[in-house]
Amino acid sequence: MQKIGLILVMGLFSNSVWAWGGSCKYEREIDREVALGDAQKLEVEAGAGSLEIRGESRDSVVIKAKLCSSDEDLLAKMDVSFAVKSKVAHLRTEFSEKRWLGNSNTQASIDLVLVVPEQLALDVADSSGEASIKNVGSLEMVDSSGELHIKKVAGDLSVVDSSGELTIKGIGGNVRVTDSSGGLTIKNVRGALIIEADSSGGIDIDNVEKDVLVKRDSSGGIDVRQVGGDFTVKADTSGGIEYYDVAGKVSLPN
């Protein structure tokens, strides 16, 4: 696997606040452009730290990252890796095993910004920290914690979100969501919307051109407006359901 080149900017970094609320004592930065070759999909695995991905009219991927650590030796072993295999590009933030061992006060994060071709298909796993993705071809997303904002996906979207607010706007295809906790806002979907499960937090849906199906909602209200197809809720444990301007059939639990 190819290692990304580094620009070292090490020293005190007292003004930054990262995922754990502490200051970044040691820092270095990455700024590089990499070729996708024949890759038709990009898989991203991001650890602790913020994540921003945005699509533009381009053929390559721009990688910008800020690596922070409370331990100088740990920082030296942190990195971002990139490789292309079988028409799939793989990008991953790398942390030393020392991060998980020894002193529990040892902290590390990598804030990552990617600029990608706007037609590219993405498969993203993000463990913690706020994430923002916009203007991409299609997206499969697994997010463990932190706010997640998704905007302008040309194709289909699939999201599994464990905690934190989730906002989805401007999707050209179908949307499938599983959300464990935190508010869920979905607007302007040209395809159908399926919410597999929502454990807690309100659901706000506005302007879906085809069917809306909520399979299971455990708590929190459901507010739906402007649905071009049917609106169905199969199971709802608590919280009210309100709907307006539904073109098709409405089916709610008793």
C-alpha cells in the first residue's frame, strides 16, 4: 500500500479542539493529489477526527489532513494510506497501536478533507467526529458517532448512523437509512425513501417524489410533507405522526 507524502509542521497547537475536547500538542499536515487510475469507486475508512468529502469536476483526488496527537512518538506513526486495486481505490487513516495501549490520556485524531470527482461512487466508514459529504455520484455510509450531513448525491444513498444528528438533502436516487439516535432530517429525494429503523429522535421528511416507508420507529415524532407516492409506517412505539400532501395511499399502525 502506497503511503501518502507528508508536510511536517510540528509544535505546540494550543488553539485546536478535537474529538475529546483536549488540545493538540503535536501536529503535522498532509497535502497531496493522487491519481485514481482506472478506479470506479473510492472506499474511505476514517478514524477519530472530522471528515469532509466534496465532489468537483476533476479526475484525481486531493487529500488534505491534519494529524494531531498528545504524544510525539505516536504522531510519527500516524498516516493516511492510499492504494488502487481491482478498480477500487482505498483510502484509510492510520493510527499506531500505541493509541490503544498504555496511558489512557494519550489522544490522537486525523481531520480529513477529500476533494473527489463528482461522479465517483463512495463507500465510507467513519468512526467518530463530525462528517460532511456533498456532490458525489453515489454513497454507502456507515457512521458511528458525531453529526452527519449529506447533500447532493446524484445516485442512490445508503446510510447506517449510530448516533448524532443526521441531515440528508438533494438525493437523485433512492435512499435507505438506519438511524440509532439523534434527529433525522431528509429533504428533496427524487427516488423512494426507506427508513429501516429509527431508535430515538424525531423524523422530518419533506419532498420525496416516490414512496416513503418507515419500517420501525421506536420514539420521537414523525413529520412528513410532500410525498409523490405512498406513505407507510409499519411500527411506531411512541411519538405522534403527522403528514401533509401525500399523493398515494397512507397506511399507519393502529
